[in-house]
Amino acid sequence: MSKDIKVSIRKLYKIFGEDPQAALQDVKAGMGKPELLETRGHVLGLNDINVDMREGEMTVIMGLSGSGKSTLIRHLNRLIEPTAGEILVNGENILGWNERRLRGLRREIMSMVFQKFALLPHRTVLDNAGMALATRGRSRAEYEDEANRWLDRVGLGGYGGQYPHQLSGGMQQRVGIARALTSNSEIMLMDEAFSALDPLIRTDMQNLLVELQAELKKTVVFITHDLDEALKLADHLVILKDGMVVQQGEPQHILLNPADPYIEDFVSDINRARVLRVRSVMDEMAGIGAGGGGISGEVDHEANLETVIDLADGALDRRFRVMRDGAPVGTLDMSAVMRALVPSHSSAETLR
């Protein structure tokens, strides 16, 4: 059963400049970002964005600097106003909401985790974690238990009386996540939330987010410029370039089926054996009910291809039964594994 769409972006444009509406007509007629800047002196931030974000899933929006990803996430809580388009939250266009409803959106429906932590330096860790509830009029006595619960959950039990300057960067970001969770908002916005952290701490934070998401099933919108991070976190991946969506979909599908030479370049250096999952390359129909003949062993549908290669012990004639929740769902030949490890350059070759 498909999940409900929590956030829907429809025909969204953002143009920065003195006369964005006039420039919008040029963009709709086909003018791109460089030409718009040269001829009109306007900056094209977003160009006809259409994305559905499903409830309980993590949508990762990625792209290089200047691609429009941070501009896009700030439209979701209307920190930036669009030039044209619609933003639907729970089926309602928030662009028609007044200031009172927008405050409710930012306080109760959406929480935000920032790259630079955005903690109040003169408030304790506990008070920072409970800040969202405090803005709703809850007293410290009322939010203390809830804030401490989430501080414990992110590994900061006992740190409630400390101040942000007494914590490491990774610990400060954990406070930011605890603050978002304490708010009990339906949607979490995370703008380059781990980009300022050292690599090992960043990996720990990614693992923490994966663990929390498996338990809580929040609707998360995560911004990153790092493809490895995107592939690790995303249920739905959106790749931007010059304010436009180049490709979007399930990360495994994008990795196996890049729709554009730009995407091919993006994924060319990925360790495919470590990222690709058995479920993405298995044969769903072949040999599910077969006996042991020709089968070298069993592998979980979520295992990566590195695991399969290790099980095959270097042999290329092996075949494995793929299992999910104790039941067979398909088979996987080593020949399919080898094909999946070689990136496709068909699109690039066609353009040459």
C-alpha cells in the first residue's frame, strides 16, 4: 500500500531580482540560469520544481553549491516566498496561509535542524532541547521530562545542565536533533545538518538518524551535497542542477539508471558494491520455489553486493536465493552482480 503524500511541490519557481514576474516569462519560454543572469540581471533559484514527499519517508535533496537545494527547503516553511507555484502540506496550499497559521506551521508541523546548530548560547542544553515547546507557552517544568527523554535517546543523558560551548560539534548537533524531536513535529527539515562535522562524527550522526527514522518514521527532508550521504539516507532522492530537477526517484534506481550525463558523472566514483542492494539487481521471478539445485546459498534482499561477492568467494558461476523475512523472493546470479558493478555510459556515448 502506497504511503500518503505529506508534502507536494507543484510548478515551483523562484527568481531573485527587481522584477521576478517579468523574468518568469522568459524562464517559462526556455531561458536558463546563465542567460537570465546575463540578459536580465536576475538569478534563477528554482525552475519548475515538482516533487512529492511521502509520509514516513526521508526525501534527500542534493546538488552542488548553487543548485538551489537550500533555497528549496526554505520554501517549505516559507522562510523564502516563491515567485510562482504551490506547496501543499497535508493537501493544503500553505502559500495562502496567514501569519498566524504560518507560526503554527513552524512551531508545530515542521521543525528544522540547521548546519550551524543554531543553539542559544545562554540557555542550557535542556532548555535548548525544549525550546520548541517553550515557544508554545509550555513552562520548563512541563517540557523538562520530554526534553530529557530525547536527550537520552540521542546519547546526551546527563548533559541537560551544560551549555552549548561546553559540548563538541557533534554533541551540539545531537542537541539540535533532540530539539526537533522534542517538538514532536510531523515534518523534520534538515539543511546540511551534518556538513560541518568531522567525517567520523558525521558517520555517527548518519547512523543515529537512520536508527531514529527506523523507529519513528518521521517525514524528513534532508539537504546535502554529498552523494554517499544521500544514498545512505534517502528513500527518495532528488538531484538538482541550476535550480532544476535533473532526476528523482529511489536511490538504487538512479544509481543503476542515470538519466543524464550529469548524473552519470555524479555516480561514477561511487563504490557500487558497497551501495547497491541485492533487491535492486535480483531476478524476482526466477527460481523462487526451486529446491537446492544450482543454489549456492541464501542472501538477504537488503544485503549489499559486497556481501554477495564475499559469499561467492571469487567464483562467477554462483547463484543465490534471495530472502526477505524468511521467505524466498527471487534469485541472484553472479553475472548480474558483475553487470551492476559496471557503470552505464550509454547516455554519454550517445551525446558524443
